[in-house]
Amino acid sequence: MREMGNWREYQIRRLANDQEEAIDYLQLTLEEYQADGDLPFFLKELRFFIESQGGVVELCKRTGMDTETLLDMLSNEDATRLLDTFSSLLNVLKHPPVIEDTPAKHLSPAK
């Protein structure tokens, strides 16, 4: 009998295997946060995205970001300040958030 995985594992594999889908997922997550301000949900989905990209350590290697910095940003307290500021800037500028895939070498998919 074939063993079935859970939905979360399926989604992580799906996003890990389709970079365009992963970017779209991140874009939708950010748009939903902009609309409803549900920070716990946003952080859960952001962590989900990060896990699909190889986890915090792998993503930090690919972006050159310090691991501790990213982990701090993902804490509820720091994330609230960061996202509130970011949301305020976007609202004032009347510009929706746009996340695009980039061909930059340091952001290329993990192998």
C-alpha cells in the first residue's frame, strides 16, 4: 500500500519544485496580509515558503543574509514592526507589493 504524506509536506515539495509557483505563493501571502493584517497567519505562511526553499539556513546562504537576522525578523515582535512599517510605506505610495523571481546568481534555486 502506498504511504500518503500530509498536505503540508505535499505543498512544500510542490513549491520547492516550481520556483514560479513559489513566488506566486509568496506574492499571494503578502497580498492577503496587506488586506487583513493577520500577522500570525502571514508568518506561518512565510515560514512555510522558507521551508520549501530549503529552510532558513539554506535561504540565508543563497541570499547572503545572516541566519540570526532572518530568525529575528520572523519572531512575532520584530515581524510586527517590520511589516507594519512596510505596509505603511506601501499604503502611502499606493503601490501593491510585487514579488518577482530574479535571475541573480545568489538567489538561484538550491540544487
